[in-house]
Amino acid sequence: MPTRARRRRQIPAERKVFYYFGMVSMVVGLLVFGSTFVSSAMHFGDFTNFDDRGSSLMGRAIVGMALMFVGGVLRSIGARGLAGSGVVLDPERARGELEPYSRMAGGMVKDALDEADIDLGARPEKVVMVKCRACGKLNEEDSKFCQECGQAI
Ligand SMILES: [Zn+2]
């Protein structure tokens, strides 16, 4: 059973559907839009039914552009969530929905730093040692008993 926090970190299935549906819609829009150029090229110099065909081409171009636009919007909603893409103004929710991306960006920055061997100084923890009162051996701060003599610290 995934915990709640775990589930929040993943992009919900319905948003993936949005995303892919948007992508398909964009591709279909592009094809419809592009086909207007193909058919106008095919009928180039053919002036029969010019007006009819002209308006149907216009209609297809507009439908194609609309599909691409809607597809783009759907895709960004799917990718970033309603709040994350700014459709719903809810910064708190947006942060949760954008979390996979923030984490990705953070991870990439961390990878880049690792790659460049840059250390932000967070890693080398300062180890505080505690001296055993019985034998004087230095033990780590959180140890309960002395490593050397077993005396309670
Ligand atoms: Zn000791």
C-alpha cells in the first residue's frame, strides 16, 4: 500500500491520460493543419470549385490550429496539474503538483554538482566526540556506552 506522501509524489493516472490525449490532439491538429497545404498544393492552378475548396481549407486550417492549441493546453495540464499549470489558482496545490518537476530539477542540479565534484559543504558532518569519564577514550556523541571500557556515557 503506497502511503499518502508517496502517492502525492507521483503524477496521477488521470493526469497522464490528459497529457497523452493532449499530445494526440496536437498531432492530429498538426496533420489537419498540414493537410490543407498538401491539398492546396495538389489543386494548385485548378480553379473549379475554388470558393468551396477555399473555405473548406480555411475551416480545416482553423480546426487544425484549434486542435493544436487545445492539445497544448491539455498537455500542460496533464504534465503540471490544474493548479500547477495555472488553470486553478492554488499555490499550495501547485507546489504539490509541480513537485515531481521540482524534484527532477533538484535532482539534476545535484547530479551536475556531483559531476563537477562540487560540494556545498552539507555532507561532511561535524562529528562531536565525547570523552569517556572512566578511560578517556573519545566516543561519538550519540553513543550510550564507551567503545573502550563499556562505561555509560
Ligand atoms: Zn571508557
